[in-house]
Amino acid sequence: MADPTTLTSKGQVTVPREIRDRLGLKAGDKLTFTLLSDGTVIMRAKTKRLADLAGLLTRPGQPKVAVEDMNPFQ
């Protein structure tokens, strides 16, 4: 997938539709650009919300702990 795009005088580019669709990008989504030492640029979509991470660190068989039980000062 190598669709050409044009840099505007304001430094803006249009992300090709196929890439926007595959990444699920919508207007207002944040993108980050990382420049590697060999000149390669990596673009990442920052579309994850904090709520999307819920349950990410659980393991099978691990007991669930309520937030109230995590506060040692209660």
C-alpha cells in the first residue's frame, strides 16, 4: 500500500482513505510521527481511550479486586 499524497504549503497531508479505513481513523483523531535514524518515519494512530484498556492486565484465574479494596487507608 503506497498511495502518494501531496504536502500543502501549510505542511498538511491527507492520509489516504484506505489507510484511514483500515486504522478506523476519524476526524479529530491524534497521530504521532517518529523519525528513525535511517530516515524512516513511523506514523501511529492514537485512537485508544483509557476505557479501552480496562481488563488488559488480567490473567486467567486471577482474583478480581474492587477499587474500594485497593485503598490501604480506608
